[in-house]
Amino acid sequence: MARLKDLYNSKIVPELVKEFNYKNPMAVPGMKMVVISMGIGKASQDKKFLEAARKDLTMIAGQLPVVCKAKKSVSNFKVREGMETGLKVTLRGVRMYEFMDRLISLAIPRVRDFRGLKENSFDGRGNYSMGLAEQSVFPEINAAKVEFQQGMNITFVTTAKTDEEAKKMLQLFGMPFRRPEA
């Protein structure tokens, strides 16, 4: 079993029950899925960018990404309807917890000038989104072989009803949110 799944069952659930006074342990919020996406604008000019990003995202997520296509044509960006413009992966279960563990304990500490994650990136329904400027912060990616830097968006989808519950749960998982300035 994944380390964070054990942590969730042994420490996080009792802590959330105590703090939010849940009557039933099944009412405690949990992780539903993690969605990792990359928008690759350069892919419209050259397919090698899409292939390189696909290879990197596969190594990071441990799962083959889905190619996203443009829904509308936008002449300013030289994008036509149906062009391949991005990649996404949805992680659930053990892969989700393993990815979260690598992100929290290995990747985020490797980000330059890191001062904590913003707390205002919750959507009002208990889901949290963050972005990374480059994929080379993950240990699976060899920084010397990276042809181009590619950012990614990571969304944590939870079963929490409020942002406060989701924030507390993610903090207990080890997400390094910014400290409020005094």
C-alpha cells in the first residue's frame, strides 16, 4: 500500500474527525483523483515538442497521457480546430498517492526560490490547483536530456465540501502552503 494512503487512514482521518466533528468516518473528505495537464502551444508548429512532452509526462505520471485537441480555431495562436495542443493524465488509487508522495517529498523541494504554495488556488468546492514552471524538478526526468522546458498544471480533486476541509487535509498530507504574513 502507498505510504500516503497509510498516513491518510492512520493519522489524517482521526485528525479531521476531531477537528470538523464528523459523526461518520465515511463523511471524512478524501482524495478522488489528481489531474496533470500540459499545454503545448509549440506543438502546432513542430510535432517533436508534443512527443518530448508525452515522453516526460509518461515518466512523471507512470501512465500514458491522453492527447488533447483544440476545440476552436484561433488565428492569433496559429491553431486550427482539431490540432493537438496538449496532454493530460488522470491518476487515481495507488498511482495517485505515489505521485502525490513524489511531488510533496521530492519535486516541490527542488523548485527554485520556493516560498510555499498559494492558498487562494482553491475553487470553492474543495479542489486545489497548482502549476510547475518546468518538468525537470521531478527525479524521473534527466535535466541534461531535456530539450525544452515545459510547465504543467496539477489539480487535486477531493471529496471535501469546503475549501477549509480540503486545505486541512492537504496540509496533513504535507503540502507546503505559504505561512500567513504577520
